[in-house]
Amino acid sequence: MHSPLVVLGGGPGGYAAAFLAADRGMQVVLVEKDERLGGTCLLRGCIPSKALLHVGRVLAEAREIQTWGIEFPKPSIRVDLLRSRKEKVISTLTGGLAQLAKRRGVEIIRGNASFSNSTTLEIAPGGPGGTSTTLTFDHCILASGSRPSKIPAFDLGTPRIMDSTGALALEDIPESLLVVGGGYIGLEMGTVYAELGSKVTLVELTGILLPGADRDLVRPLAQRLEKVFEKILLNTKVTKLEDRGDSIEVHFEGPQGMSSQRFSRVLVCVGRRPNSDGIGLENTSVVISSKGFVEVDQQQRTSDPHIFAIGDVCGEPMLAHRASHQGKVAVEVLRGEPAIFAPRAIPAVVFTDPEIAWAGLTEQEAHAQGLVVEIARYPWAASGRAQAIGRTEGLTKIMIDPESERVLGLGLVGPGAGELIAEGVLAIEMGCSARDLAETIHPHPTLGETVGFSSESFYGIATEIYRPGSNAEKAN
């Protein structure tokens, strides 16, 4: 069997590439090992976790509304119905993808694929009764994604020790849960289980949560998690796990010395690794970095002229929206169009409560690069909308070039931050100045207007806060 274009992997990057190629009149085959399209994001990541985070937020709101004099009885949680509702969300979306593939004429082959050379895939059947397929191609877009990193010493062969995939299966609500890792996955899943009723302890090897995020944005989240979680252990190492049958005994080494504690379950969230191994790339000319990432240029070309790569398999940041855009670039390049993947900003969102979102340059990155930036902050305590909904811990922060006044970065922390960051991404991509944002009329009363108010703060003319400074005359 031969196809001019093969897309290996049916996640957000893979199906975006395959669908665009079909829309442009190209014959394309999509190879996916799972029975359903969607990849990690839809099946075992972004979508199911956000569905559960929504449930957690509703539970939190029911608790917080008591300060307004409204009380609800303690909620009763039907885990079986919660799990089936989450699966319904996934099934609806995967079913939609299957229909879109069919309508576009994208052929789907299911199975485990491996390169036998630069233009040939051997596809083993994904289940019993199938037959192997040899598929040759002119070009392949590799979109094989990533998987949770594992610590061999923690692999005790018990379901009480979970990765993010196991946690999203929601087998039960454990009485106590240890989350190993203070990155976004650990914080999101820890939030879910804490709101569902688990006593959650989080342990992080470094001294901070979300090491890659802006410290001003993390601070309100950390303060809230101190109340939601049982404990947060920073600068602490898990030295050993022991299966005690009805629990996992965890040994710690931290500022207070050595200690141990038993937990009903342990969730290990220590990052993800690219799926570049076990698929025969050694039989091609593709170059793989020391960290396991496939090396590509700005057109998503690998060192093998027949193979492109997109998404998690070709580097950080491992984000679905990055993969989708890279997939479209790869298809456009194959069609001879002058496309490159060179965004000024790729937004990142941590869907905790409060949410954290940022795009472009952060304050810490500016300092590390020796760049001089001016920073405008707008506390949500000055926002009428934030006061009305009782969420005044938020902050909007803009990094500005002092010479050109161009917006270099924007960050937010607060409810709905992920919905608000798109304006910052557009501003950075368009080369907007702080004045552009300040003079854009934002609807009132909204949380989104804090972006405009933050820009006004840069000029010292924000109505709801007083910030005199040398920039005030620039506003005239």
C-alpha cells in the first residue's frame, strides 16, 4: 500500500495536519495506535482533566457561596456517574473527529507503526485478529506525542501508584493522596482530588511550585493551595516507596530531616518524555537529541527529507495548540508554500484555581537574558468584577519594552485567566504597544478590562489605582 502523505499519530497535531492536507486536495493516510482519534490531549490529558477541574470548581463555588448567606448540604459524589460523564465528553469529541475524517476522505489505519526505512512503515495490528500492513509513502509527518515520565524505583506494580493517565481514570476517591511533583499536571490533578474530598499532600524537589512560571502569578495560587491541600512539602525528596497492601508508605528527605507517612494512593507527575523510541527512527536519517526530541527546523523538517515532525516529539513546550499550528505549517511546506513556525508567543495555561496564564516574555526570563523591561501590574482587588464575584486575589501583569513601549509579555492569575490570555498573545504577535492596549475600549465590568487597566497603570493614569511616575507625561 502506498500513500503520498502519511501522518503518524492522531493527536491534536496529527489530525490537524491530516485534515488540512485533505482540505487542500492531498491524499493522506492517518496511522493511530489507539481505537479513537484525539491522542493524549483528548483521551488521557487536556479534555478529561478540564472536565474534572470543572467539577472541582463547582464544588468550591458551592462552598465559597456560604459567605453570601447561601448554604448547600454536603454534596454526595457518585464516582460512577462522574466517571461516565467524563467518558461521554471524550466519546462525543472523538466521535466528531471520526466523522470529520470520514467526510474529508482521510483513511485511518489503526495499529502500532515502526519505520523500516525512510519511506516505509510496518504497521502491526492494534488488536487480535488484525493483519500487518506495509505502508510506503513519499512524506511522513511524525506526530507521535509523548508519555508520562516514570521513575523506575517507584514502579512497585501496584495500582495505588498512579501516573496522570491512572489518575484521570478516577477509579475511586482515595482518603489520602500524595502528589509527587509541583508542575502543572500535579497541581491540576491535586486540585481535582482535593475538591472531591481527598486529603492531598504535594511534594516538590525544588523550593517553588511551577518553576517555569512567573513568581508574581504563582503566589496567589500557592496561597490558595495552602488552604486546599493538607500539606505542601518543598525542597523535599521522596527517597523510597513501599507497598503495604492497604496503603503506600512514603519516605521523605527534607528540611526537617527524614520522615515517612502512609497514603492511600500516590500520583507521580514528574514530567513527560517524547515518543521517539521504539518506532524505528534509527532506520531513518532523523536526528534525535540527547533528551529524546526529534530535531526539526522552522519548517518542521527533520534531517531526513522524507520525514517532518510536529508536537511533543520535537521539543518544548509540549502543548496541544503548538502541535496543531506546527501540523498546519508542515502541510503548507509540503505544498510549496513559504510557511515557517516562528511565533512571537505561545500561550501557556495552568488550569488550577485560580488559573495562571502567560504569553511572551516573563519577568524572570527578562532578568536571565539581561533585558531591561518595565513592568505594569494591575491587582484585581481594584476590579469591580473581581470584587463582585469575591475573587480579588488575581493579578494582571505586562512586560513592556521601555524604549518602544511594545508589549513583550503578559501574564494573568485569577479565574478565567486562560480565556483572557488570547488578547495578550494577539498583542505580542501584532507588535502592539502598551498604548494600543490602553486605548482599546474593554467592556465593563469584566476581568478582561484589567488588561487595558494594566496598560494604563504603565502610564500612571489608571482610574482605580494611583501610580504616579515618569511615564505619566507619555500618556499626553
